[in-house]
Amino acid sequence: MRELPVWFEVGSLAVLGALLLADLLLVVRRPHVPSHRESTLWVAFYVGLALLFGLVMLVVPGGGGTPAGEFYAGWITEYSLSVDNLFVFVIIMSRFAVPAAQQQLVLMVGIIIALVLRGIFILLGAAVLERFTWVFYLFGAFLIYTAIKLVLDRNKGEDEYHDNAVVRQLRKVLPITESFVDGKVVTRVDGKRMFTPLLVVFLAIGSTDLLFALDSIPAIFGLTQDPFIVFAANLFALMGLRQLYFLLGGLLDRLVYLPIGLSIVLGGIGVKLVLEALHTNELPFINGGEHVGWAPEVPTWLSLVFIIGVLAITTVASLAKSRSDARSEAAQA
């Protein structure tokens, strides 16, 4: 198995980490609501950077079509799941009435938390998979379960969001102001030190990121077991997410079939993981501990075509339905 050179992996992560840090500093120094043009340029930059990164992987020593294909498949899957995360971010922002000028900071902190959590899960997942290949069975079953649950829960709305137990306890034990205070987490009221609702929002976003990481990490490990590719795909999926939040705006409500598309993708990857587990089977009570001959290996290019095709169809169908609904409402009016 060919491996990417260490200098490429370390250098890539260093550059991407610096970009993410610069993005965070920009938000801290100049909190504002980005314009449509600004958001478009940033999203285009990050998407273009991801596409260029995959091309570099084609020619770098130790690279080639397989790692590049795995990166693209993983990035597109994680990026799509990140877009789905934005639905929940919108609900949280609305639920806590976060001022528009402070939403960038909330999103950026949420992205940093998500990156840290996913990094931990990636390291743990890689270590476990290296020793226990039967974990593919668990990952596959979990993704199939998640796919079914995603379809069943697709109609849940904003009014169904509830603070989790940690957030509720935080409200009980800490003095929290009624309103936000210029992007501050801690302030003083009548000489008394108090926390602002921003702390609660950060915790809500962080706990939500934890749940999403539990879904996304098994999904990408179903496409590649290379920790570097897994981490790079997650990093690219999170970069530019805050600009995408402002760019999409009301478009999120129009992607009505996105949950269905994501459920099909996750279900497909879940099946791929189960087939991989059967192909490399080590469990003694399945086929005597030998690999199952009829279980095929799903090539990377097929996974990539499947993911792009499903997401493209569901996006086009969503926009078509939204236009049709708009015309119907106009006709009735």
C-alpha cells in the first residue's frame, strides 16, 4: 500500500490549520454580518482549495487516483453532512436569539469545537480499526440505523428543539444575564460577575457537534481508513462553513429532500462497511472466521459516483419542488 510522504501530510495540516486560525482571528477582530458577495468569494475559495488539494494528491509521491478519490468522496460526504448541521445551527441561533453580528463568532467557535472532537474520534477510530476489523460491522449497522432515523426525523421543525440536560443544568447553577453583551462571555452587572447567554449557545453548539461527529466519523471511515485523509476531508468540510451559513440563508429551507439524500448516502456507506467487514471477516461465528467469498469490494470510484449522483439528484429535486410550491402559492393568492 502506497503512503503519502510525511512532509506532505505535516505541511498540509500546518497550512490548513494556519488558514483556519486566520479565519478565526478575522472574526474576533472584525465581527460583522458578511455580505452575499463576501460569503460567495470565501466559499468559492475553500471549495476551490479542496478541489486543488485532491489534484495535488494525484501527483505527489505516494499519491495517485486511489487516495485522491478517497479524499474527494470523504470531503463531499462530510461537506454534505456539514450542510445538514447548518439546519441545527439555524435552529439554535433562532432559539437563543443570537444577534446577527455575533453569529459569525458562534459559528467559528462551533467549528473549532467540531474539529477538536472529530480529531479525537479520528485518532480513536483509526487505532480501533487497526486492531479490530470487526468494528466495521458496528460502524455499518450504526450508519444504516442513522440513515433510517434521518428519514423518520426529517420533518422535525424548529419548535421541537429542546435544551439538553447539560445546558439546562448550566442555567441552574450559573448566573446568566438575560441578554447578550457585545460578544462577551463574561460581564459584570452591578459589580457582580455574570455569564452571558453566549456561553449557553457555545455549549449547545458544542454538544450538537458531538452528536454529529458520532455520525460523520464512521461514515468517512467507510470510504477510507487513512487517518490523514479522514482528517483532511473533515478539515476542508468545516472550513468556510460559517460563510456558507450566511450564503445559503433561506436556501436551507428549500433543500427539502437533503435529509433523504443524506440518508441514502449514509445507508450506502453502511452497506459498504458491512461488505468490507464480511470481506475481511475475523469473527469465528461468521463463516468460521474466514472471509466471505461472495462479499464484493466496492471501489472508491463507485463510491464517489454514488455520493455525487445521490446528492445532485436530491438537490435538483428539492429546488424543483420549492419552485413548484412557490408557483402554486402564487396562483392561489
